[in-house]
Amino acid sequence: MPVAEKAVRDALKTVKDPELNLNLVVLGLVYDIEVADATAKVTISLTTPMCPAAGQILEEAREAVASVEGVEDAQVELTFDPPWTPERISPLIRSSLGI
């Protein structure tokens, strides 16, 4: 059974930014998901290039993607192009955060 992009996105919902306690998907930090056969390649960003939890977030994201049934090769790349802004968060969540 082929790996679905939705399954990878759902797995990334388990990875939270430790300071904001919100997941990568809600925060708009998932920029791209590519699935080909048993390989899932994800491009994410962080709220800031100076994020002290960068290593932890990247490893947790890789582990989450690797946990998806059918994924044999989980690749997570970090980008800051374009830079993340709070506008990437859904308006409802932004409102609840007061931003």
C-alpha cells in the first residue's frame, strides 16, 4: 500500500514546538511533503533560525515520518526560505494565541 501524504502530515502533528506547545502543522512549519514509493521527504522550517530546540524538533520530525506505515526512508530537511512568519498559522489559532 503506497504511503499517503496525509499520513505523513498526520504524523507531523505529533511533533510540537517545545516553547509554543503547538504542533508543526498547526504552526505552518511544514513547507512541503513529497512521497515516492517508500521514501517520504519533508521540508520544514522553525519559528526562528536561532531556535534552541532545532536538533530536537528535526529528530522528532524524522522519527514521526519514519513511524508512518510503509515509510522506509524518512528525510527531513530544514529551510528558512521563505522565512516563517506567524501569518502561516491558521487565523483561528492566531486569534487564540493573541497574535
